[in-house]
Amino acid sequence: MSHSNTHHEVLIAVFQVRHFGDTAETPGRDPELGVLLWQRALDPQAGTWSLPGGRLRDDEELTASARRQLAEKVDVREVAHLEQLSVFSDPHRVPGPRTIASTYLGLVPITSDPQLPDDTAWHPVADLPEMSFDHRIMVVNAHARLAAKLSYTNVAYALAPAEFSISTLRDIYCAALGYQVDATNLQRVLTRRGVLTRTGNTAPSGRAGGRPPALFRFTDSRLRVTDEFAALRPPGQP
């Protein structure tokens, strides 16, 4: 039973590392971090892009609502990591009745390819379209949380395929962080923390030939803290 005129919605910033804009003329572009958005068809702010989500039902808790709405509204079911972020409670954040928003961070593996509705698409986090209400700052906050957790947890497992070469893992970290990461240093740090396990398999050699790269997997497929004091920083920063 509802006890007030205040509404409560759940909004999810779903991230995936993707290739945007590959064409015959510009193949092989570096992957980027993408966020899933749907385009509003009706006012207010028709034509702008919103995070997926919607009204919290009276009989459900927040995380269940987030998973339900991703499955029902944008057909995203393979969410490898989901965590609650912030609450947006400005009384004037949206027109009409006061609506409080609980935001979530969701991560989808690079290998997942959900069948999206026509009004839904992936957009590069570095080049967001015109967004609805306060949804842009929600994306910025979610990206900041992801970047921070990449430093001191194994959360990259939720963005990676089941097994991968170190160069592929480096590309995932570069895309998610927004700056370049050295592959050798990345392997050394993650190996020291016990994050990576060799699978015994190898990937095909590249065009230049050479030794086939070894394949790895994440040791754990659940979130854990690996170094609570660690901080990955862009090149040139102390």
C-alpha cells in the first residue's frame, strides 16, 4: 500500500565495453565503455535519452526491481554485477509528483549481445547524447564508481569474457578507465593479487605471427576486495 504522494523509481546505469563505429574504412577501432539508454517518445523532454528503469512496485525491493525492469523493458538479463549507488531526492528533479530515484550500476560482459528494443541503444560514455533530467550526472557518478572499484577489487570480471588474453584484458581496463594501461604492469599487479588464473589455453596468433598468447580467467566470479589501498591512475599522475 502506498502511504504518500511521493513516487520511487529505480534507474540503472548499465555499462559494457563495446566497439563503436567500426566500418570498412575505419576497422579495428579501440573498444570503448558504453552505457545503455532509451529514447523518450513523449514529453516531458521527448527525444532525450534516459537510463532504463521505472517505478518501484509496492511489493518489491530495490535490487529485484532493477533486475525485473532490465529484463522486461530492455531485455537485458545477463547482468554480471549489480550494485546500488546513490539516491537522488531533489523535490524538483522531474516534473509532476515528487519522485525519488535510487540508482544502480550494472555491468554486462563484453561477449553479451542482448536484443534491444528499437528505442534503446548503447552510447559511448565519452560522447553522451542529450540526456533527460538528471540522468547525465547519474552516468558520471556510476562511471566514477566503476573506475574506483577497478583499482581495489576484481570487478573487471563482470566486463570480461570467460577467458581472455592479457591484451584483451588491457583493452577492457583502458575502455572502462578512459586512459591507457600498460599490459605488463596490469598482469603483474593482478597476478600478485591472485585475481588471474591461467586456463592452459592459448589464443590464435595475430597477423604478425609469433607465439600464441596465453589465456586467463578471473579466479573469482564474485566481487571481492583485492587491495583496499590501491588506486589506478592515468599516466603521469603520482
